Amino acid sequence: MRIATGVTRLLGVDLPIVQAGMSWASSGSALPLAVSRAGGLGVIAAGPMRLPDLERAIDEVEAGTDRPYAVNLPLNRKGAAEVMDALCARRVPVLIASQGGPRRYLRRFQDLGTVCLHVVAGEEHAAKAVDAGVDGLVVVGAEAGGHPPPALVSTLVMVRAVARRAPGTPIIASGGFADGAGLAAALALGAGAAQFGTRFLASAESNAHPAYKQAVLAAGVGDTRTVGHQLGMVRLLANDFAERMGELERTGAGLERRRAEFTGSSLRMAAFDGDVTWGKVEAGQSAGLVDAVLPAADIVRGLAEEYAAALAGLPPLDRRSGP
């Protein structure tokens, strides 16, 4: 199966389906390898990985496929400069950078032939990244798990705004996508691909703890919360931690009091240890559209088939006049 867009041509993939770089869930080779083999873009999440583990994951992906893959690097992680050196030495095909400005890495990676995508959650940051010379953008809307835009502008509006402000720039839309109808919507908005996080979190190859996956399956579309305002806001599933943070925010607790509570919990607690009560169970609103843990290749195939069905179900334009 093949769906050709500007993004698929840029990345060298068959399908405009990008698996989000999710700390712990895709901090390894299994999930990215399965997605890339199936025709999408698999993404290794370097955020929590020690450098030897990251290099091992790259080795395993490259041994398992000749298809493109990406590494997602939060630029604010400890040892980011050392990781960038290693990624340059490995000449990774695609870099998806977040949590920092693109000028510090662009030239050296592009000179090696690496496609450089930058994650943005607002028009101003998108314009700055385009001016810096990025090859494309991952545009994140409010529905996304993890770190949505602070103003909580929906993906529907955010992607259109960026597409209008930066015409011709390859865009990957992120936030709220879980099926092929969502993929069709992303392309209609002006993106060349959609990024799927929560859908792939609930995959057989995801490294997320089984309790984390089960929490995603049990969630409805209204079961996420945003907490951590002024502290690096995250969207996560409602649990005791989220309710505690929400109570502190509603009652006007001081910043340091809230910071102590916020930093006392972590994504690792949920995704690695399986503590879905007090850990940060980061997930998007699309969790309410996910109802089964499936092999990643089946997810990719299903997204493409659902996309075709969604297009076939759209009514044609009728230009005839009259009642």
C-alpha cells in the first residue's frame, strides 16, 4: 500500500503514518522497527535512554530493515550534546527534535543528509523553525498526550494556522489521531502525514507496562486531564496524581508547593514501573478511540485501509444548480 504526499517523499516512506517518539514506550527497537517495516516512520524515543542503549536500538533497527526510521531527541535532556554527536556519527536518516531551538543542530545534521523535523506547538515557534531552515515540522495540538500547546489550541486549528503561515512546508499533524479517518482529516488540513502516539502506545511492541496499556484501553475521550500549568504542562489520564494536582491548581496552591507534587511523580513510574495510580500516565484524548492492543504492523495496515474507506465515504461535490 502506498499513499504519496510531500512528507512521504521527503522521508522516503510508503505511508504518511508516523509513530510518535514516546519515552519508554518506543525507547527501544521493537516498536520503531515494526512500524518502519510496515511502511510508516518508526521513531526511537531517545529521551530517557542511556547512550549505549540508544546505539544498540539503532543497530537493531538498521539490522532489521533498510527502511527509514527516526530518532526523537528532546534537546533539553541531560547529555543532549553527546547524544547529538553519536547520532551524527551514525548518520541517522531522520531526526525529530523537540524542547529547544533548531539552530544548534540543523547545519551539522543536514550536511550529513539527515532529514531534520522540528516539533512545534504554536505559530510563532513554527515560523522561527522554518526561518532556521528545518526540513519539516511536527505540529502538535491540544488533544495530544505529553506536552500539548500551553494555550490548548486544538489540532484542527493549529495545523491549519501553521499551514497557512508556512505554505509549502512539510507538516506532520499530531494530536487526536487514532484511525484512518483521522489520517484523512490531517491531510485535508494541509499536513502531509499524521503522527500517532497513543494508538501505538497500545501496540504489542510498545515497551509500556501492561498496566499502562490497560489504562489506555479503559479510558474514554473525556478521561484525560492537563496538569502542571507553569511547570511544563502535560496531558495524562485521570488518576490520583492528576486529581491531586488538579486540586492544588484549583485552590491556588503556591508554585513551589505544586512543583514539589508535580516532580514527585514521573512518566517512568507509570510506563516502566506500572504505577498507574500515582505515575504520570501520559496519553492523548484519542485514548477513547483505542480499544485493542494490536501488533504495530496491523495498526499501520488498518490505518491505511481505514483511510481509503474514509475517502470513499466522502460525498462528491455536486456543481449542478437547482433545488
